[in-house]
Amino acid sequence: MSRRLTLTLAAAASILGLGLSGCTAAAEDSTDPGAAASGSFPVTIEHAFGETTIDEQPTRVVTWGWGSADDAIALGVIPVAMPFQSYAGDENGVLPWINEALDGEEMPVILPDTQEPPYEDIAAAAPDVILAAYSGITEQEYDLLSEIAPVVAYPGDAWATPWRDLIEITGTALGKTDEASTLLASIDAEIADQAAAHPEFAGKTIALTSDSAGTFYIYKKEDPRVDFTLDLGFVSAPAVDELATDEASFYYTLSYEQLDQLDSDLLVNFGSTQEESDAFLTASYAQAMPQVQSGTVASPVGAAFISSVSPPTGLSLSWGLTDYVALLAAAVK
């Protein structure tokens, strides 16, 4: 650990020792200490690197990775610091649904856009909990972050926490278990309403993919975007499992020569730009696919739109749901 980080950690510890809960506006923004907590403390949360105990309801929350900031805000807790989102974020690295949710509220500190956690910046935010339950932190990074504050890591594989589990984990860590249950019930009702409005989805086989920079990706059922889409009534195409490799926990790649084997009633192909989407649909290898031949392809386009459902969060799912379902319905018909 660098000497500068050691000094920063020491400074953060000194600040916390002075009693942060009542001395800064940022602490007041993070959560209302006087509000009745639906969860009791201490709480212990198990994860891939062991378990983390949170002794008291957090008042200064830092998030890292994807989704934790969204879910905290959806549960009424504004983080003091959250990651820069280069994909789908605005020039400040803030996602559109977060901008809408925080309209009129003080924006959290946006952490630097770095591959590994920016330890010094996180320490400077003086958190009393770090939520990284949907992230790719390594055990070494977890250990370093744990020197700053208790860290809630992912429960299984990196970047693969089911979106519902992420809301529940966030609710438990923040003492907002009742609020998390209410949020999940509300989202589930939205999904159920969409499924009921589209009975044509029921039983249709589906495969979710993307074609980017010469590589074709297929998302497994473990991927949260697939999990959510199946809740609309679709079933995962048998070919998705038959062609799968152990390349990663939530996706695998397929050679263009094999694409004709990916049979399904509906193909969803995510494209960051319209040009990327059009390039896939007109490529010779795509023309061999039965879904392209039959026109049963849904093409979500745009970083924000794609990010809202892949994977969804407590804020983003409602933000992108209607447009996503409309694309699926048009492709099925």
C-alpha cells in the first residue's frame, strides 16, 4: 500500500472518530439517521471472500461496480460517492435514471474512471460501508478496501449477481429490508403486467447476443439481462445451453461459422450504435441465422437503453422496460 493511501486512511479514520453522522451535509444526504430502519444491526452478509459484518446502519455509503448506487438510491439512500460510468453515463459519468432520480438533490462524488478501485478517493469519502456486490473486485482489492470500511462483495461469481439478489443485499446492508421487499414487489408487478399484456411471449425460445469488434457473444441464463427477459414469458433456447462453453460465468463467444446453429424463435442482438446493429444484420454470417432470415430479431440500440436492461437495476428496469418490451413484441410478430 502506498504511503499516500496510508495517510489518507488515517485521515479518514480521524474524521470518522469525530462523529460524521452529524457534521456534514453529505452525511445527511446519504440517509436519514432518524428514520426507522426496517433492518436491525449488526448484520452479517456472506460473499465470495468470506463474510462482512456491519455494526450500525450506514450513514456514508460508497458504491463500486454496477447497480449498487442505483439500488441504494431506489431505497432512499444517496451514496456519498459512486463510480464513473463511461458506458451510458453522461459527460460526468452519471447514468440517466440516476440523474432523474436525484433531480434537485446533491449529486454524490463521482469516483475516477479506473479499472481497479480508486482507494484514495474512496478513503477520502470516509465511508462506513462499501457496496460492491455487482463488481469484479479481486480478493486483494477486497482486502485493501476492507482497510477503509466494511465491504459487501458479490455472493458468487464476479459480475454475475442476480439483479433481485443485488436489491436484497443492498437492502440488508443499509437496514432497508422492508423497502427492498416493496421495491421488488413493485418491479415484479411491472414485469407481470407486461407479460400479461403480451401472451405471445409465453413459451417462445429466445437467445440474447451481441456482435462487437469481431466477436460474437451469447449470454447465458446466469446473466441478469437473460434472467429478467425470461420473466416476461420467454424460455431460453436449448441451443444456448448446447453451444455453451466455460469461457465465463455469464457469457461465451461463438465463431461466425457456428451462428447457424444458434436456433431460437427470437434473437435479441444488442448494439451500442445503429451502425453496429446494421452491420450485424447485413453481415454474411448473420444471413445464415434462421432468425435473421425470418425477421425475428429484436435490436436494442444505444448505450443507455442497453444498460437499462443489461443488467437491470432497481432504478433502470422501470426506465427502459416499456421500450424493451415493444422491441420484443415487434420482433415476435
